[in-house]
Amino acid sequence: MTKIFKFKTIILLSVFYFLLFVLPAQAARLYFEPQEAIMGAEKDFSVGVRIDAKNQINAISAGIFIPPEIAFVDAVLGNSIINFWVEKPSFDESSRILTFSGIVPGGFQGEKEPLLTIKIKTAGQEGKAILTFNKEKTKIYLHTSEGVEDSLELESLTLPISEGKENMIVEIIDRYLPEDFKPEISRDPNVFENKWFLIFATQDKGLGVDHYEVCEKKKKCVVAESPYLLQNQDLDEEIVVKAVDKNGNERVTAIPSQKPRVWYKNYAISSILV
């Protein structure tokens, strides 16, 4: 009996050791994918931010440190697996950190999934630049209702800079319109003093959405962000919302008048006087 017990103990310990040390870690991995191994001093340089997710994940927040040896130019959102941006990429010059966060409804799992593409350039001097993830600002969350964090591996990127080298131009052809979307009219006692406002959002799988325009009051269009306080609180005119991507492609959505226009009001007093 003792021998059997010892044998079972050895088997259990062996299995435990295998699971703990032999099987590969299930942590997600965030890393950079440069267009080339060496960064030239001429023209913009593109770096992709990618993720390998072993488990189902549905939310990401990240902070990327961009050293002073290089300048931040732009963040391209096209082809990103993130469908809903809680915080679009924003670069803080003082801390030199690029931050963003987003959600993938339904979750995702896979390898080499794109999050965004960073465009950078050098000051024209040789040396090296190191891109790193800020650990405090970089988190991923499992696709669960509890919002549990997943374990995460962060990889930095060292880019040698060559003064005499010219970077290749990475062209992203964007012939696609932003995706269909449905703006909604709403109001809330805690927002805009309970006045009517407009909510809207969409995605663009090319270069990304550049801006939105809201057209009301005889189709006068203004650049707007969601939520947008409506100027016409009577809601008796059609509202047009445009989503414009970075290549100038437009997706236009119209919201019909919510109330019939009372045409006789302007003539009530005149009629009484006559």
C-alpha cells in the first residue's frame, strides 16, 4: 500500500512539474513589428503594434514610451482588431507616452493581431531608439463579465538609426468608406442640462476615421464629437451626420425630423389681426 501511495505521489508531482515548467505560458504578448530592421533618417518610419492572445480577450489599454531621439507623427487605426475606441491614440509631449484603449465586443483570440500602426521620424542623427510599453498603463482583460486581467508579456523594440538611409514609403491604399452607423438622439438630466444631444460612432478599416460632421439648421455642417449638443432643440429638421476617414472617404447618415414642423405658428398673429 505504501509503495502504491509513493508511486501515485511521484506521478502527481511529475504532472505538476510538467504543467508548471514544461507547458508554454498562456500569457498574452504585446510587441512591435517594424517595417525594417534599421530606421533611416529620411521620411517617416512605420511600426506596427501587435498582440498574441492565447486566451479570449475583449479589452486593451496601453501606454507606449517614444524616446526623444524620434518624433511621433501619427497613429493609423486601419485594420485594427479594436472595434470600439474608449480612448483614441493620444500622444503627450511632456511624458512622451502614447496612450490608447479600446474594446472588442465578443472578444478575440489569435496571433499577430494588429492594434495600430505608429508613424515616427528621426531628428536626422545616427544612434538608436528604444520603444517600450509603460507597464502601469498597459493592461489587457479577459472576455469575462468580471473584467479579470490577463497575464501579459511586454517586448521592447530597439531601432538602430542610420543617417544615410532612406526609409521605404509604406502606402496604405484606402478605398473603403467608414462602416455604416446609426446616430441616436437622446437626452439625460446629467448631460447638457437635459437638452437633446446626438450620439454617434463608427469604424474605418482603412486609415481610420479622421473626424465627424453634423449638419443641421438648413444643412450647415460643423466638425463635431460625440456626444454633440443639438442646436435645433425642436428636432423638426433632418439631421445629417458624416464620418470622414483620413483619405477623405465619407459615410453619410441621415436622421429624419423627429417632429412635424408646425408651419402655421408664424402666421397665427397675422391671421388674428386680419
